[in-house]
Amino acid sequence: MTLSEIDKECKKLGLNYAYGSFDSPTNPPHLIGRVVETDNFSADNKVWYKQPTFRLELTTLKKDLELQKKIEDNLLKDIYWNKTEQEITDEGVYNTSYFFNIKEE
């Protein structure tokens, strides 16, 4: 999956999505994505294969199992992913982060 494919799939699901951050305050539910690290293959002091790890953060007002299932069954259906969840009580929101590898465009 590439960055443009992520954007396209989020639009199909009808979810607000931004890479990095939104330009203005956006009410939940929404998705924010960013590359968080790379696990590249290198040899001879050169990167031969780039392997970026992407974090897709779903922010909701409460835990939303139905929306999580929709994302997992549609947007993430053909890729291997892991997730973490946390309640951010100071902000009154719930955050689910999905981690998966993406391809460069």
C-alpha cells in the first residue's frame, strides 16, 4: 500500500484523513497518518530496499469497535498490521494506532 492508496481508501470509507496533521481543528472521528520509522535493507553502504513503517491513528470520542472493524476489513484487508489502543482522558478521546509497512511511490 502506498500513501496515495491510503488517502484513496480513507475517502472511500468517508473518514477525514491527513498526513502528519490537519490544517485546522478537526472533530473526531478522524485518521492521521505518518511514517514513524524505517527498517531498510542495506549492503555496501547503500540502501537497496526501503521499508517504511506507517502509523495510522484513529481518533474517536469513545471506543468504536464498529469503525475499527470497518477500517480493518476494508482499508487494511490485504496487509499485515498491528495495533495499540489508549484512552486519552485529558483530551476526552480514544486513540487506536495501526502499524504497517508501506511502499514508496
